[in-house]
Amino acid sequence: MRSITIIKAALLFTFVCVSTINFAQKKDKEMEKLIEENFLLAAEQYKLLGKNTPSNVMPRNYIGIEKKLVTSNTSWWTSGFFPGSLWYIYEQTKDTAIKAEAERRLGILEKEKYHTKDHDLGFMIYCSFGNAYRITGNKAYKEVAFTAAETLIKRYRPSINAIQSWDSNAKFKCPVIIDNMMNLELLCWASDQQREPKYKVIAIDHANTTLKNHYRPDFSSYHVVDFNLETGEVAAKKTAQGFSDESVWSRGQSWGLYGFLIMYRFTKEPTYLQQAKNIAGFILDHPSLPKDNVPYWDFNSTDIPNTYRDVSAAAILASALLELGQYTDGKEKEVNVKTAKKILKSLSTAKYRNKPGQNGGFILKHSVGSVPHQSEVDVPLTYADYYFLEALIRYKNWYLQAAQN
């Protein structure tokens, strides 16, 4: 009798395991189809976007009511995202028309390797030329990125141990914004590629200064920390794009999470990983985070739920959580990856994703630039598309393919 019981238990266990594997494979097939679908749409949309954008500028956003494409010159901080997205699309589709468009856009962007007006060279050059070099191996692209890294460190201020974000103005003396964490990837990469430590040393200084000054005890971040350059002391903690100085601007939280993961990736310093875990915990446990995990533009906006979602914050968050999943285990890893997967599925619905031919050729809609300035509110944005595509690739490479092997 006991032998029969053991056999039944073994059969039941086998059935459960096989069912679980089949269910997981089915889910993987769903994501495989979703990723392929998104890149086919992206290729179609970005061909349209390229056609609609004059050859000497970059797309910036699209005003649906007016059916108007808004463009920028190459010195605008988002100028690298369009060519960066083109390289992501080419990588997945091998569409030579997409590659040709990416190469044309790099041609007008290259001069920004000498851009010293602000801190955004990582966004502008690493997302574009960095991806171009990674995908093609063309050393000319690598040299552009090296030059950009050298240009970026000119904004390093030894008295505050950080890179100044914007030039001083009537409002700020020496502002350092949380977004600046993203540009450290260019510096760390350049150090590793050239075996030249100075870029990474500056990146580490900046990260440590941000860790010390930008974060509250609950691991939410201020947007802007203003410094006194003479004394090195903090002059003020403010916001430029959030609801208020003490509120939690959603895209800033995503920037910070992603930024500390960059620093952990390049240094393996446990403090950076722990900070990323703490930031992720704050975001995912926040009572204002909607069920579909697409954040409101500010977690403390007083008109929640009747206010704007920020798809760009969600796309950056998804990509960051997938990287965090690479550095975590067990339940923690499961939560990070499942949340990112849920965001990708949410953004792939008609609520957030454009139909073919819609919104001038952008992939996603309902992003927010700056509500306080009434700038780029509830529009498609190039960086939302970029990090959405990046997150899809990360899921495919790190989780989908791993599950199939």
C-alpha cells in the first residue's frame, strides 16, 4: 500500500512539474510574440518618423490634437534617443533601411561630442554612438564616444565632487539633478574601454555625492540639489519638473534606480546595489503606484487618480528592474522581473501604444516632460520609446532566451 502511495505521489509531482513547465513555456511564447510584434511595429513607425523629420534635426514629440511633429536641434538633450532606438530596431529586425536612417542621423549628431553646455552627453552620445559601436564594431563610433567622455568631465566640479548639470542661472547656483546618474554610464564605459581610470573615478565621486545628498530616509529622491561651489555645501533641495520640492517626481525615481544599477554593473560596489534595491522597494511599495505599474507623473500629485501617467517613467523603470533582476535571487528577483514584465505588457496595449501610422511614427503615447512648465505633457517622447525597446531586448536576452535554453 505504501509503495502505491509513493508512486501516486511521484506521478502527481511529475504532473505538477510538467504542468508548471508547460505553463511557463506558454507564457514565454506570449512574451516572444509580444516582443516580435513590438519590433515589427517599431520598424514601421520609425520609418514613418524618419520620413516626417527633416534631415537636419531630430524628432522630439508629437502633438496629436494639432497633428504636429515637434523637432529639436542636435544640442537638445534628447537628440541621441532617436538614432539609439533605430539601432535597437535594426539589431532585432536587420532592416537595412532602418540602419541607413540610423547612420544618417549619426552624421548630424556627431558634432555634439564637443557639447559642453550641460551634462547630457551620455544621453546624446552613448545611447546613439555607443549602441552603434556595440552593434557594428565600427571603431569610428567608439572614438566619438571617447571624445564625448572627455568633454563631459569638463563639467566635474572638485569642490562638490560631482558633475554640474546645468549652468548657474537666476534659480540655481550649481544644480545637480538626479537625471545625471544616467550619464555616468558613458564615463564608466570609457574607462573600461581605454583602461583609463579618471572617468570612472569621477563617476564614483558623482554617485557618492548623489547618494549622500539626493535621497531622503525613505529612499525617494529630490530632483535638484543646488550647491555652493565655493564651500561645497548644499544650498537647497528643489524640483524643476516635479509637483513640489518635497514630492516624488516619478521619472526621477526611475533615473536614480537605473543610475545606481549602472554604477554597480561597472564597480561591483555593494553600496550601489543596496541603494538600487532600496529605491526599487520604495517605488514598488508606494500606495500611489497604479495596478498596471505605469506611474503617475508624480507620486504626490494632489489630483491622483485624475492626472497624467508618465509612460517614460514606466519604460525606464521596466528596463532598470530587469537589470536588478540580474543581481538578485529568489523572491526578490521574481518580483523585479514580474513587475517589469507587467509594465511591458501594459505598455503594449492600446492604452499606451500607438497604432500603425499614429502620432507621427512614435511607438508609445502618454508621456510627460514637465507639468510645472506645461511642456510636453501627455505626448509621445523619444526617450520613452528608447527605454521601452531596451527593456524588450533585455527581457528577450536575459529571461526569454534563458528560459528556453
